[in-house]
Amino acid sequence: MVAGSDLLRTAKQLLFDRAGNFGILTAIAAPVLVAAGGVAIDVANMSLSRSQLQQATDAAALATATALAEGSKTTTDAKDFADNFVLGQMANYLGGDVDTANSLKAGTGTTVTKTTDSSGNASYSVVVSASYSMPVNSMTRLLGQSSMGVAASSTSVSGKTSETRKNALSMYFVLDRSGSMDEATDTVNAEQPTQTYSYSCLKTNSRGWQEWSTCTATKANYYTKMESLKIATSNLAAQLNSADPNMIYVRTGADSYNNVAQTATALAWGTSGITTYVNNLTSKGSTNSAPAFTAAVDALTKPSTTAGLTNEQLLHKNKSGVTNPTMYIVFMTDGENNVANADADTKAQCDKARSNGIHVYTIAFMAPENGQALLKYCATSSSDYFTPQSAADLFKAFTTIATETSKQMTLLTK
């Protein structure tokens, strides 16, 4: 029999024994720490998703207002046009998630307000709002939360009178196609998020013996830099097409380079030529940007047979009446020049572009320090220089360029 004093002593020992406190506290704190880590990841994802959605609503509002001003859309079909524009822009980011896509579709809406002045001239205000529920990761679900809301809204205003016209542009792409463009980014391929691979493994045969065999497994499938470039270019082209559906104001061309300039696609009306060209690019070789950049400058400054006008200016004048179109170069690299004098020669052409009033956007896509320095030098301004570190960042950079250049195609008073 245990004496009463012994029971009391045992109870006190259990009460004041702290030997297991750390384990208990760890067991309690671990789920909280895991959930907090999940929330941090989801907050970062939500910030990126909101930026993507904002870009999509900005582009949709601008394209819709432009279409209304031109008369190619009515106030009735403009709403569907804007909503579908947002869904199309976001398709690259949603990764085929049907539930999220349906959530975005249900959360997207457009309002169009038409105002007519005393002279009968109409102006339009387009407001595009979009929202959707973004699924959270399993760690955040520990807190009982299954999704986060992402929302954005954009407004664009346009007008049309008998005394207005539209600006015009010529855009030439100078794109890196060196071997490093085959490297993977850290952005999962939205259309094919996983890929199958094979590896050597030990398996037990029918006699119970271990023998070497081939096993298969799946892993995340990341966009390569080249795949990212193709998607980004296609997104940019889609925005320009929406701003100029009749292919009257936009001309585009492209060249690519590794150690030498490749065969270019000449400047032409619309964007179909450059999208086909970029989609056919493959990655190989080293890097020398000078010849391709030279081809871009030469194409945009080529003189015409009419005194005082370049070939591009004359073509725009004959097509739309615009005599001073804006000239752009979009210059992208993922590396650095490794051919003698390539940096110096490229800088000389950048100086020539600057002196001829050509607006240069540069994209140092996961590029090393020397590549970044060259592209920073060539950009028209600091806001025209982009340093994307992922495929998602590249998509955003190209969308920003498309939005900014489309804004330049606003209606101007004669």
C-alpha cells in the first residue's frame, strides 16, 4: 500500500517535472509554424496573381474603349469582348484550373457608359472589373481557409469626332535564340504541369531476385526560356491586334541572333508575321546581338523615295495618313555577348537608334551582370528596362510593353 505522503510526493513530481515541455510545445507550435509558412507563400502568390489580373483588366479596358471609338464594337458586344479578353489574358496563368477559370468568369464584368456632346460626338467610359478565388496550399488549409480572393479593376475612356485620327507604330523585335534559351525557368508549364522521366532502379523479378530495370516517375514541367518568349510575344501581339483590329496602324518585324544574326521577318502590317517567326525559333549557338540590332535600326530608318520620309513613314502615310509614326525596338537577351566587340557594336547601334528617335525597350531575361549592363544602356529610359527572373515576370514585362505602346495609339486631334 502506498502511503498518503507518497501519493502527494508523486503528484508534486509530475506537476513540476518539465522534462517533456519542449516536446509538448513543439507539437503545439509545429502546425502553427507550418500554417504561417503556407500563408506567406499564398500571400506572395496572391500579390503576383493580382498584378497579372490588373494587367489583364488594363489591357481589356483599353482594347474595348479603342474598339468602341473606332466603331468596330457596339456597347452591347463590347461587354462580352472585354470579359473574354480578360479570360484570354489570364488563361496562361491559371494553368488549366477549371474551377479557378469558372470563378474568374463569374467574377468578371464590364460596364460601358456612352456620353454624347452637343455636337453629337460620342465618348465612352469602359470599366472592367474582375475577381476570382485563388486556391490556397495545404499548409494554409490548416487554418481552415480554402481560398483567397484576387480582384482588380481598370477604367479607360475614349472619344471619337470627325476631326480625330489615330497614331501609328512600327515595332521591331531583336530576340536572343542562343543555346541558353533552352534552359528551364522556375515557372510551371500551365498546359503541361508535369512530365514523365525514366531512371534506373532495382526491381524484384518473378524468382524473387533483385535486378536492374527502368522505372518511370513524374516531375514538375517548367517552361523553358524559349517557350516563355513565345507565349510572351503571342500575348503582346494579341493586345496590339485588339488595339488595331483592321491592321491599319501597326507594323511589326523581327530578327533573332546567336553568334550571328538570323534571317529576319520583314516589317509588315499586323502581327501574324512575328508570331509565326517567334514560334518557329529554336535555341542554339553563342551570343552576338550587334548584327540583329543593326538590322532593326536599318529597317526602321530606311529612307524612301520621297524626300524627307523614311520608308516606314511613307507606308504609314499612304495607309492611314499618319506621317510621324512611333518607332520601337524590343530587345531581349538571356545572356551576355561572347563575341569580340559585340557589346561596343551594339551600343553604337543603340546610340544610332536614340538619335533617330526610336524608342527602345530592353528585357534582360534571367541574364548575368554583363548582359544586364548592356540592355540597361540601350533602354530609352529606366522604365523601359526590364529584368524578369521567371516566365511569369517575362509575361508581365511584355504585357506592360503592349499596354504602353497601345496607349500611344490613342485618338489624336488633327
